Amino acid sequence: MTNALSRMLQDREWILADGATGTNLFNMGLSSGDAPEMWNEEHPERIEKLYTLAVDAGSDLFLTNSFGGNAARLKLHGAERRARTLSRIAAEIGREVADRQDRPVIVAGSVGPTGEIMAPMGELTHELAVEIFHEQADGLKEGGADVLWLETISAPGEYKAAAEAFALAGMPWCGTMSFDTAGRSMMGVTSSDLAALVEKLDHPPLAYGANCGVGASDLMRTVLGFVAHGTERPIIAKGNAGIPKYVDGHIHYDGTPELMAEYAVLARDAGARIIGGCCGTMSEHLSKMREALETRPAGPRPTLEQIAAALGPFSSAADGTSEEEQVSSRDRASRGRRRRR
């Protein structure tokens, strides 16, 4: 499928994505608990500023303000019937920002999780999940998004449902999961699991990877996990700007622009092709990341020791993918079954 992102991937060794959406919007006055997507209509000038900050800092790709713009999430704000419209507006603003640049800039339509638990553990069926994702995908497509961008997913069922929905919408897509529990997603998915999953989809992503999580070090270890699986599909790295800390009533991320520049270079050298930031990543971080990627020559693939020395220690001893861990996990499950009997 020929599209703007695949063409850029053919022409470029790396692509700089954007940084945080929520952190920037909170700095602009968004209140905790409010739906950021409502600002697409209520404060479009602030959303335009959000996108422009990323582009001016050097981003080649930015995500739309539509992360929670699906019907399941918007239902919490009584706006479930506005999912398609709010997503369309988010993409329209982005299209205007991208089209006035003197270089190619990709508008990526952000699609976050539904917030529901997939059946049989929860009530969200595969069919309903496909319907929810399809509605949002259509809105982003109508607004002019170049590509859909599934992010912060933890359940393989939602990942599969989104892939099916994006096929129905006739849109290319990228998809990341968040690995935040000893190298696993909240639902137990490892980097190896995701690498295997994407290749089995009828409508696979152009690129896949990891976003958010618990810090740049852990995310880098996940990237190395994707590489070890032997994938030829472009890898995405979108890590947080350090670790969140509660200071004077607010959440602050301790990652400096210099640390994020180190992370960007390490991500590139590890094998990531699309590199950006997530929570806490501001325009000043992106500028340093761009500068580092442009001026520092490519190096050998970093070791775990080099990553920890540059970005800080890992939050756990392992990432859930080693043979020993898998055996231990099966043993624990077996013991649990015996106890239940």
C-alpha cells in the first residue's frame, strides 16, 4: 500500500515522531478528568499550537488529539455519539498544520484503547471493539489523516480488533503497545508476543513497537526484544521523558532534553526507525532529539549495560522473554491449576 508514511520510510533512515499530548495540553490549561478531545471543537487554536510545537521542534510525524476519541471512552463524558466528529476535527486541524509546511509532515490519527476489558474476562466483544475502532478510523480518515496510529494497547484482542477495523476503513496503520510490568503489557504480552502477533494479521501495521511504559531504559530493552525476534518491519520507539514524580501537587517527568537526545540515538542504533517521545516529552526535548539524530553518527547496537548507564537503571531485572522466565511462568501457572483442583 503506497502512502505518505511508507514513502518516507523508503527515503529516510529514521523518522522523528512527536512528544506528549496530555502533558502539553495540561500546560495549556486542560483540567484533570476532562476529555482532551473536546478541545478539538472548543479550543481548536490550542490543538493547532500543540501540533505546531512538535513540527517546529523537528517532528516529521505528529499524532492527532484523538487518543480517547472512541465511543467507549467518550461515554464517560456523555459524548459517545460524537466520536466520529471529534476525531475528524482532530485530523482536520492536523492536516492544515502539515499542509502549510515546506517539508513532508505525516498526520497520524491517534487511536487509544477502549478502556474496556475484552471478553470472556470482560463484556467487550470482538465485534463491538471492531465497530468502535471503525467509527473512529472513519472520522480520522475523513479529516485527512495520512495513517492511523494505535497506541498504548495492552490486550492482544484489542490490537486484533483495531487491525480489522482499519482494514474496513481502508487505512494504513501503525500500532504500539505499552510494556509497563516487568517488560510485559498489563495483560501479559511480551515484545516477542507482539512481534509474532503482527505477522499473523490479515491487515498488518506498517510499523509497530512500544510507547509509554515506565521509562526510556525499559522501553529500549523492549526495542531490543523486537530486534531479537528478527522482524523486518520498521520498529517504533516512543518512550517517556524519564520517570514521573509528584512535586508540589503536579506530576513532573525527570528526563532532561539531553537524556532524551541520548535515548533517541540509542533507539536509532538499536534498530528503531520511528523515534519519538511520550509522556513528559516537550518541544525542547524534541529539538535536542532531532539535533542528536542529525549530528551524531550511527553506532553499534547498544548493550543493556550501555542503555542503563546512559538512561538509568531498569525497573525490573528482566523483560519476560527469556526462556528461564517463560518456564518459571508456566510452572507457576501449573502449580496454580493443581491448587484449584
